Amino acid sequence: MRRTAAFGSAGALITGTLIAGAIAAPAATADGRHHNGSEARGVQLAAARAARAGIDWADCPADWAISAPIQCGWVTVPLDYARPDGKQIKIAVDRHVSTGTSSERQGALIYNPGGPGGSGMAFPKRIVTKNPLWANTAKAYDFVGFDPRGVGHSAPISCIDPQEFVKAPKADPVPDSEADKRAQRKLAAEYADGCAERSGDMLPHMTTPNTARDLDVIRAALGEKKLNYLGVSYGTYLGAVYGTLFPSHVRRMVVDSVVNPAKDNIWYQANLNQDIAFQKRWDDWKAWVAANDAAFHIGDTPQKVEQEWLKLRAAAKKSPIGGVLGPAELIGFFQSAPYYDSAWAPTARTWSAYRAGDTQALLDAAAPDLSDTAGNIRSENSNAVYTAVECADAKWPTDWRTWDRDNTRLHKDHPFMTWANAWMNLPCATWGAKQQTPLNVRTGKGLPPVLIVQSTRDAATPYEGAVELHKRFRNSRLITEAGAGSHGVTGLVNPCINERVDSYLLTGKTDRRDVTCTPHATPMP
């Protein structure tokens, strides 16, 4: 799951037609409340139509910044699967065909990077750039990306003017008073109202089960009898929901950095658990910075690094850096380090440079760019989809006292992200559109072994999520990267993991038992 402090930061950081397969009935074990008769019939009808129509692949539109040999196309889906003949929306897809021989080809591999609100359209570029981790898989599969409903080119939604969304500095997420809390509550309610005003028709239908249905229609349009899928972060929850609704439609599924799919975790509890995990990984990064003090000169103990962070934060609150970087914007920048090991050194170097007098490096890294209107539109859209999906997927507490109690308690020992995360999600407390009950993720008839990959110290999706999905998907196999915490494990160099992911996608085989791998290489300063 991608997290940015919507009200406390500068904004978002950053598949030949086989009709029989396309219209196969969903498994009887699907959760009826999320896949009732009308919706089940609706997705069958939409998939059959998509299978007949296929995808008219062509060069991508020039302003999409996706060059040949990648091709783009559209798949039409119902806005509401209970009314398949009602309003239709178009889902943008792209692909790079497999690089192997016809005898090596195994179909299409569809990717979702997470969010909610992330675009998968960059996935085919892994073939163009000859990414070595994916070279073997590219011989067997077309790489297919898509913009989920509401995202990017797929009936995009919006909640606020993008230029207003990125303006800075924003209020410090950590409240000093009840007045500060009231101000943030007002902003969150206004944001929820803005979503209703700008995108109201879409909001009731911005659910993970509906995106899973879209995924099945894409599968059919690609001419694929069964789905090959790679999901990261929120994409793992999308995969878990798809596997529950369409178990017999899954061929291969890899889920990486797993959202805990338990009904009582989606989504309020997930955010509270994430605050704890972020603090742990923030502490890991501080220890690494301290161990490399010869390079960064920030502090030679984690405690000293923390003190320097608090000093930076306090100074920026009193006088925003460059007039635009306050505590909220700093959190938006520094949170990349707990997310990704690849950000450890760049984040520390930028901070070190600032301490040595280079203010511009920090401004370039953390300040909004009002001239980047296209980028700001993407950031605002991503945040809108994140909010819409999480608010629609589950019922949230509506009593402010619940939010105040839980976040005040958590903040005491986990101050890095707690309040920023709370304000980002608070629009769900006053959400005007219908909120669903989360799907009961479980194994259905025909579900093959699913490969689960997870690091033990992941901040965005705590390790317990992988364990929970492993319990729910029988015959799944769990690969644990022990002692590591980068989000998105399959994109890192770790032969213990890379070779097993390759083997699974190419042969369908998994180890006879769960596997624990040593961590990938620690970043160099």
C-alpha cells in the first residue's frame, strides 16, 4: 500500500479469443455479498463481450510517454457489474509481446503495482530496458499493464484541483492543540465532499472487488483462459480478492509485500498496524545512517540521528525551508527511506547536503513543482483513487473519538507517520458514498498454488499480512526474506528469491516447503 499524507504533505510521492474460458462461471465458493447473482452474471457477460471484441492494439497515444514496441489498447467494462448493460467505462491497457519463441510462450502476465491508485502501465518497459531479473519470464509471457478503474487513462477520478492539492507548506500533521485537530478534521471532510462533487458517480463502484472483475474482463479480452498475475503491495489484496472470486480462473499468481486480507484489517486497522511497522523501519534506517556517519555526518548513534530529525522538523515548522517545506513536506520526503532500501542513501545524502548548506537539493527533492501540471494531475488522481477505494471497500469509524483515541495512543511510541496517516484516511469517516463489507478472502475450488513473497520488516505491508494470506490460500507457498524490509521484494537482486519466482512463473512449481532467504545486500552509503 502506498502512503502519503494527503493533508499534511505536498501530495503523492511518488493482455486470440477463448470464449469458453472467458465466460466460465465463477466458483460456487465466491462470497455472495460481493459476487451476487447479478454481479456474477454481469462479469460473465462483460467477459464474453470482451473475448469476442479482443483488444485493438496500436501505437500508444503520444502524450502517454509509452513508445513502440509497446502497444496500447482499451477494454470496455461496466461501471456497475449488477447493471452490465448500463454505463460503460474504458480500461487502458498496454503490452510488450514475449521475447521467446512460439513454443516458449505461455500467455500474458498482468501486473498491478499497488496503491490503490497506482498505474501498471510501466510494466512492459521491463522488457524494453532488458531488466535482467525478468529476462527469463519475458521469454514466456507478454508483459501487460493497465490503469485500474479511476486511475490515469481509465475514467480518472478527482477530488480537488491538482494545483491546490500540491500547494505547500501544509499544516504540521502532528497536532499541538484541539484547534489543530479541528482544522485537520475540517480539511478531511472538505476533501470527502470534493470527491463527491467531482467524481460522485464513480465512488460507489470504486471497490477492489470491482477492480478484480475488471481484471477478469481484461483476461478475457486478451484471449487468456486463465490469469497469470503479479501483484505488489495493494496489488496483493487485488490478487487475493480475484483469487477468491475467480479461483478457477487463476493459472499462476505471485503476490509480493502482502496486505493482510483479514476482514477486520481492511482498512482502518491496516493503517494503525502500518504506523507501527513504519516506526520500526524508520529506526532501521536511522541505525544505518549512524553506522555510516563518516559519509553523512548526521549523527553516530540512532538517538543522535533522531534528535537531528526532530531539530530539522522543528526548524521547518517555525520557518518553512524555501517558504514551502514544513514538517508535512519533510515527512513526505523522508518516508521513502522506510519504504525502500534504494532510498536509504539518496535520502541521507540529500539531508547531509542540506546540513552542509545545500538547501536547493532538499527543495528539488521534496518541494512541489507547480509548473509540472501533468505530474500534479497524476499525484492528485492517485490520491483520489487511494481514498475512494479504501473508503468504499469497508466501513470506517464515524466517531472522531475513536480516531483520536487510537492515534493519540499510537503516536506516543510511533510518532513518525501516525498522525500523517490518520489525516490522510480521515475522509473515510465522513464518506458520503456507500461503503461495503470486506470480502472474506479464502480458497475456492480450482485455486492453484499461489507464491507469496515478503520481507519481515516491511513498513507499508507488515509481515503478518503474508502469514495471514498463506493461511487463507491453501497450498500457497511463502518465501520470507528474513531481516529485510524493503517494500517490493521481487524487484530486488536476491537469487534465493529471484530464481524461485522465475521457476514458479515458468514451470508452476514451488518448493515442497516454505522458504526463508537471507536478506538482499545492504545499501552502500
